[in-house]
Amino acid sequence: MPEGSEGPIFVYCIMLLIWEAMRRTGHPLMAQLVIFPRIFAHGSSNKSYSTTSCDVIDGYTPELEGTDTISPYFSEKHDRYRIKQVPYRHLTPQSLASGPLCVEVRGKALAIAAGHHCITLNLGLEANIIVMSRADFEEIVATDCPGSNGNKRKAERMRSFPIPSRFQAPASSPKQHRFINIFAAFVCESNVIVICDFSRILRIHIISSPHVWSMSDLAPSSQYWDRLWTQFPDGPDVNIEFDAWSTRLDEWRAEVLAAECHLAIVDVISSNASLAWGGFGRHLANDFLYLQAIYPGTPAYDICANDTIYSRLKAAIPPYMAQWRSPEYLSSCGGTANSTNPFAFNETANRNYSASHIHVFRRITVLVPADLVDSYARQGLLDPDHTIGEPYHGPFVPCPTTKKWLPVFYHGKPLEAYTIILAKPPSHYHQGPVEVFKDLNQNGYSTGIGPNEFHERKSNMINPEEARKLVKVGRPPKIRTGRGGRPQKPLTVAKIDRLSKMRNRRVALTIKMTREEEEEEEMEENKENCEASTITPTIPLDTCVGLRTRSRRQHT
């Protein structure tokens, strides 16, 4: 599920277009909202489901759009049926007025506006934003087909757009017939911002206003700020609403203490039912607790009742969440691949994100800084004989290197959390059996974690084994895109070997660590057996001598 680390990347990609338009023309980038009702999810008789909800501000009327022209993207055959008695009836089939493109992110929710309409997004599990050329967009939406639903009647109503074969990278996913579900788009003169969702659980809230939206309307000081996020509340964003966030977190602490809430802290943070942990999901909650050396199954009450732990936790949140808006993060993990293919998988950006911004969540090993290793060690959290929370009097040896690889343990249901802690949790802590799991890099073509790990782009990730079959002898031809910047490098044997090594690095490291642990355990067992046999031999000494003598005779 997209969390606080993915939203700023989406905003960054859109802002690049806005900045480029301002630099080139000196005017804001104009865009027009287009929706595709034939793509929206369809509920059942047992369970209703609505993709879109609407909020019309007093004074708005369809006449403000200034035209009755039917949108060129409207399908008379498939959209007409879906727009009967729906709240967004005023948005289609006519073309909507264009206006300056505006965007903002708050926690896990996103707002994009143009013309008289602003949409806020709950991205669900697999919804994401793709920027493509207008020519590519119009080629894709020119043809639709039945969706993948097992019910043929529903599949006919919930359409999909086939992805042209030329956008399928060689040596990528074996699935040849690929599709994209485009729910809405902001169409500019040369580019289009596409909002898509492979799983169709995206939810859209559309706010129609009598005036044209501007960037100031999407600022925290705007009169519309609270109204924007009413449908998908995530609480104050620490990066842009610090005072409101600080107040809400202290209120949450008071509520936990008053109610004596003993839920696991990882569940409290990731669910954000209190609206005090805006931007956090399962990934960020696990990684944040790892960085604070806190066991994820610790009851929320224990955290809030301890002034020292709570103060340390609160002080650590702003810098942790600020990194997702930093120029270093956005440039290293948010750049798009220099390719004419809008669905190109950005291996470099994905590797940067995976290596630097995913610590323990769905990881089998983690490279821990020395100061954090020492923090764990001083508290006895790496000692399996110690109990968390009790004074630790065991030996402490500082980490001899700047960083150290440590294994990650997954605690299954009911906890379902990741940690490097070996110490035993107290009886009142939430726990789960330690289970074997696959590293994130071994996830194949399934949707993963990060801005490049969504289905539409992940399908174009190179499969090293298949790529080897395509590499030809000799110098590969240069890839020319006609765009500025360094183009994507062609496939070579050396590049394929590097990709394979990097993806399997943690697995190989875990195997090595496991072997070393087994050898240490075996040596320890042998040592204990030798000591035991010396102190209390289980058979008479003369019998042992006889056995050794007979053994020698058999070999001679």
C-alpha cells in the first residue's frame, strides 16, 4: 500500500512537469480532468462498492465548464451505461474546463486539481500515478476490452485498456497480454498524468468548485484544507502541519493512558485509527520501530506511560518523515527512467529506494549502523537469554565496524511484524511465532514496496535468466531516446550479472550467516560433549581404549 514515502514521489513527478512549463513558457501548466467510468469497480448484490464520491461547493454549475462538446475520451457504448444515477453525473460526457495543474500530498492521501475540479485519492493497495506523453495516452485509451473479472458480465462492464506490445520490455514478465486500468487522467498539451490501479480498489473523491483551483487552495492555510481530506482522513502531516501534529500526538498519548490501551504499538501506528500517525503504514511502522530499538509487539500503554520512551519516540518522528520530502530522496528515488516507454522499470531508482529506505520490513537481513547495534546491545536486545525491559548486566562489546549485517525475524500472526530483537518479550507483550519468509527481492513480478514496484512498471523488470538469452556478441548499439540526459544503458553480460548479484545479495548473505551460526553451534556442542565426557564419562575408560585400539587395527 502506498505510504508516506510514495506520495511525495508522485507529487515530485508532477511538479517536474509544472516547473518545466514555467521555465519554458513562463505560464502555469494547464490541464483538463478526464474520468473513465467504464473502468470503475462494480459492486455486487451482497456488497456495494463505489469508486467515486463527490462534493459540490455552492455556486458550481455545469454551465461554468463553458462547453457542451462531448469529450473525445467518452465511450457511448460503455460509459453511458455506467453514468446513470451516479454522483459524478455532472463530470461527463461533456469536456471539462482546463485550468492550472495543482498538487499536494498529506500523509497517505493525495490531491490533484485542474479547472473547477479537485480530486483526492485513497490509493488503496496498488494505485499509482504514471506520467506519459499525450500521444502514448491517446493510443492506449483508443481501445478497451473486457476486464479480468471471472464473472463475464462484470468483466464486460469493468473494462481495461490493452498496453501496446511495443511497451513490453524484452526479457521481462512472461505475461504477454498486459492491461492498465486508468480511472482518471489530467490531460495537458504534451503530457498526461494517469491515475491507474491494477486491483481496482482505488477510491476517488471529487470536489467541484465555482472558481478555478489554484495552488493556494491546496495549502494548509486554505479555507478548503479540511474539506479536501474529509473523505480520506489521515491526520495532520508532520511536515506541513507540525503544531497540529504535535498537539494530536499528545492527545493520542492521553487517550491511550486513559483507556489503558494495550494494543501492539506496530498495529496502532500502521492502522492510524487515532489520526496521530499520518503517513505511516505497515512498512514505515516496522522500519521506524527498528530505528528506535523498540519491539513492535510492545503495548501502546507501555510506550505512553514511560516519559523517556515517549519523548524519544516523538522527537524521532519529524526527521524520519522529513526525509520523504528531501531533495536527496526525491532525486535518487523519484526520477523516471530516461526512456520513451512510460512503463519502463527504473532499476536504479528502485535499487536506491530498496537499499536505503527499506530496513526490516520484508527483509531477511539488514545492514545496521554501529551506533544502533550498540544501542541494541546495551539494552540486551540481541541476547536471547535476556527479557526485554529488565536491567541488563551482560557483557557489552562495541561494534568493531561502522556497520554490521544482522538477520531479521518475522513474527507471524497475531503480531505480523519484523524485528532484529532476539531478547524474550515479557508475557504481556504481543507475540507471534518466528516464521520463515521470502525477502522482498525474491518477490518476482508481484507488487512490492516503493514508487517503482507497482504492477504496470514491475512487469517490465528484467529477468536476468531470460536476458542472457538475448545478449549478442559484440558491442551493443546505443539507445537513443531523443530526450535530454543520460539514456538507459543497453543490456550486457556484465550488467545482467550485476543485477542478478544485487537482487540475490541478501539471500546469499543469509545463507552464509546461517552456515556460520550452524558451524558455531556445532563447535559449541562438540566442546560441551568433550567437557561432559571428561567430567562424567558414560562408558568405562578401558572400553574407550579398546574401541580406539580396535578402530586402529581395522584401518591398518
